[in-house]
Amino acid sequence: MYRDLARYYDLIYSWKDYEREASELKKLFSEYKRSAGARLLDVACGTGLHIKHLRDEYSCTGIDVNEEILEVARANVKGMEFIRADMTSFNLGMKFDVVTCLFSSIGYVRTYRNLRKTFQNFAGHLVEGGAAFVEPWFTKEVYDVGRPSMTTFDGEDVKIARLNTSEIQGDLSIMEMHYLVAERGKGVRHYVDRHELGLFEVDETLKIMEESGLESQFKSEGLMPGRGLYIGIKKKIPFFSTYSFLHLDLMHGCDQDLEWCRELGCRDSADIGEIH
């Protein structure tokens, strides 16, 4: 996605008010975050324009799966760390007070299985009392199948028209986006960019968040009309039983279990048996 189009991304979304959204997010952080720190991870950070307006109050790190997009982010926001990583499997070896995943990027995990892995990652990268803020894609009930859509950018040296219709296959929304890009000295080029996003239901998403260790809620009024916002606060780590460790070993893998164990005071894997 966007690989050949990364240099045009900010033009295509020039209508988006990142500064306003960042201001609203800061208010939400103050309202919901219970930890004292100010470390922020922006997951699927795109070209870094949310971070650009959050960096004055937070120490920010951005991750995205698309290296071409990250190159734009590094040019947009100097001095911040941008890392290539997949939201379903990243492990940064550090924890944050805030995790954001905005502009409906969570939809790109496509399946509930991946959604669960992603929220487990978010919870695993939050300090106790830290908060995740996730802007969802649409549910199947409200997704407008067949709707034609057009976005344009009318610059002096670059003009862009993007058109698509929408369809559903199973629990996926499918958009095959066609771009016409007219650029001074380069003629007119045609690109096709296919996007597949999961249509996740609110109740099931909240259940997954709770099971991932996040005290969760859904706000119907979010940053963009019709999207809403999930908020999840990292719960206090419980005193696990031996059964719980065995269950988590199957769910998450030994490395993450040992990390949680160390948060409870274990020195190494041999200590697991000593705390039960």
C-alpha cells in the first residue's frame, strides 16, 4: 500500500487537520491516562504528522510497516525515532504511557485473530495505567457498499484524482483505489492501490481488548465523523496461577510470559515456580 504513492500521501490527505486532532488527543490523554510519564508510541504512524503536533508534550516513537512512508515521516519530523514494524508482531523492548493507532489503521490487521495479537502487543508495550487510543474502521452494519468515492488535490505542479468504489468480501471491506497523477514534466501516470480492511464489531473488539489486559470503552464521538474511538487503560498485573502461566505460554509465547513474570519480581525462568 502507498509504496509508489508515498511521496504523494500528504497531498492526497491535505484536507486532514492533524493539529486539531493532536490537540483533542492531548485532552483525552490527560483525561484517561493514569501513569505519570510522557512516552508515546504511534502505531501505523504514517508520515508522522500526528507526532509532529504531539512531540511538544510527549517523547514520541513511530512505527509503520511501510518503509517508503517512514522515509517521508523522517523528513517531516526531524529528530524522532521511526521504526519499521508490523503492529501484529512488533516488540520494541520498551514500554510507553500512551499508544495510539489512528486514521482507522487498525482495520489493516484484517482478521479477529490478528486484532487480538495487536491488542496484546499494545497492552504489552504499555506501563501500568498507560492508555491506548485506537481509531477504528467501520463496522459491517454501517459500511456503505458500492458507494463511489473521489478525492482530489489541485496543486500548481501536481494534480491528483483518486477514485474507488467499495465492496465487502466476508468480514473484509475491499477498496481498489485508482489514482491519476499529473505532474509537471512527468506527464500523467495511473496507479492502482488495493486496500483490505477488517470490519470489526464494537462488542467483539471491546471483549478482545479486555482479554488483552485493557480496561476498555468505546466513544462514539472520535476524531473523525462516524469512526468513534476505543480507549484502553492497562490493568494492574494480576497474581497469576500456574495454570495462568501455562495458558499465557500457549497464547503469547514464552518470552512475553517471562517479561510479565519479571514485572511480578521474578529474576529468571526458574522463579516462575517460586511465586505460586
